[in-house]
Amino acid sequence: MRKPNILVHSPRYNTDMSAFGITTPFALDRGQLVLDALSREMKRKLRGLKARPLTATDLRLVHTPEYLAELAKPDVWSEIFGLQYHKKIPAGKRPLPGLLDDFRLKSGGTLLAARLALRFGAAANLGAGYHHAHADRGGGYCAINDIAIAIRWLQKRGLCKTALVVDVDYHQGDGTASIFAGDQSVVTLSIFSKEAWPQEKKKSTVDIPIRVGESSKYIERLRAGLDKVLVDFKPDICIFVQGSDPYEKDVNTNSRYMKLTLEQLKERDEYVINACMDKGIPIALCFAGGYSPDSWRVHYNAVNHLLRRTWKMT
């Protein structure tokens, strides 16, 4: 039986952020590096499936009309990216609202990965993970919340009723938590650095803050939290927000609060994937934060494990 392609990616994911005057060292080539490494190991060329960009109708499943209209303003994007543009675009740079097309494409990748996961048991979008976007505002480099949009899109079409979001990014998934607050059909679990941004945390269904000096307890606490959730709740799908920024080699300035080794992160990701797949819960992975030339190695381990487990099942 032919092994299904469950990886979503496009060369357009590697956005030239400098063209917009943004100097934050996003590791946007992570997806291609993962595909290249997998191709070398498997001795055949792997290509990602290309998703369609989310439509305006898709965005309105989660975001308010007022906020979506605000995304036409450069100042709003300046706030999302922490820039000081003062209503002026730097000379020779592209208008910031043009970034919305990139966000729509990568977010469409998360939706496609979720649909593939429902069909094959698992899939991965090699990008996106914009968990800091709220219904009425963006923040933390996130303009639209692909995770929430994918879930609402599936629910609207009756493809799933319940969903679990497991967010292991360095920073709390505050936007996702706020969007689903009070919604019994969606459980949000976020494990994150207690001291890191955002300073004002939102309430997830399950929050697991890790304080300075507690990195050795990370895996134990994640296991306990996820195991308890899966006893009480069997979702129709899990969206796995697989941030690589807890990696000890990450260059994010907040990373001083919590540093995990590549082996710890491999154990983390395999545990989440196995916990869901062992219970027959479809899992769709997306990348989220990562700011290091070595970030791709964290994602590679997770995607490789997910891919091999899925191919073994099909």
C-alpha cells in the first residue's frame, strides 16, 4: 500500500521578513530543512503538500470583523511585531499588511493538516502555530490564530465535535486559551515558562507553568497533565502546537528561564504523539516558536516519529 503524504509545506513559508523591516531571527526555513533531512534519511525526495490560503470567511470563524479590518493598518502590524514604525514604513520596505497573505497561506496549512489527520490518523504542517492571536487582536508575532480557525472550520462542517490543543511552546498559548474560554467542546493544555512573556497569562483548561530551575520536572509534569486530560476527555482531534523555543540552543532572549536538551524535547514530542495515537486520537502538528539555526532539529525528531508511526498504521 502506498504510504500517504501527510506533510504540509510550501517554499513560500520561508518569508523574507527583512523585506518588511523585521529583524527578529525567525527560523522560517525549518520546514524545508526538515524535509531535506527526511529526504536524505529515506533516500527519496519528500515534498510537502500545498495548502490553499484561508479565506476571509475562514478568518471570521474566529476573529471579529473589527479586528480583521484593523489588519489593513501598518500600525496594528507594528504592535504585533513589537516595532516602532510611528505610522511610517521604512524607506524601501514592503507595507506590513502584505504579511497577511503569508499568514493566510501558512494557517491554511494547519487546516489541511487537521483534515489529513482525520483521514490518516496524523499529519504535520511544517510552519504556523500562531497561538498568541486572540479573537480581537494579535500579538507575539501572531496575527491570526490558525489553531482555533482549523478547529472551528472542522466543527462547522460536522467533521469533529470536540478538540484538544496541546501547546508545548516556550510561551503560554494565551490567544488560543482566550478564544476557547468557557467552550466545553475544546480543551486547551499549555506547558510554558512561568516567567516568560506574556506577563499576563490567560486561563487554559490546563496550565502547567514551569518556573526557573524546574526544567528537570518538565517531562514529568507534562505527562501527568496530559494523562489526566485523556482520562477525562477523548477528543475527535488533537492540535499539537510543537514549539521548539524551549531548546537550550534557542536564541530567544526569554530562553534563559528554561532550557531543555534535544533529547528532552524528543521525549516530550514522542510522548504527546504516542499518547494520542495509542488512543486512536487523530493528531495534527504545527510548528509555533523557534528562533535558532538549530530549531529544525527539534521539529525533525517529532515529524520523523509522527511520519513513521502513521506509515506503520497505513
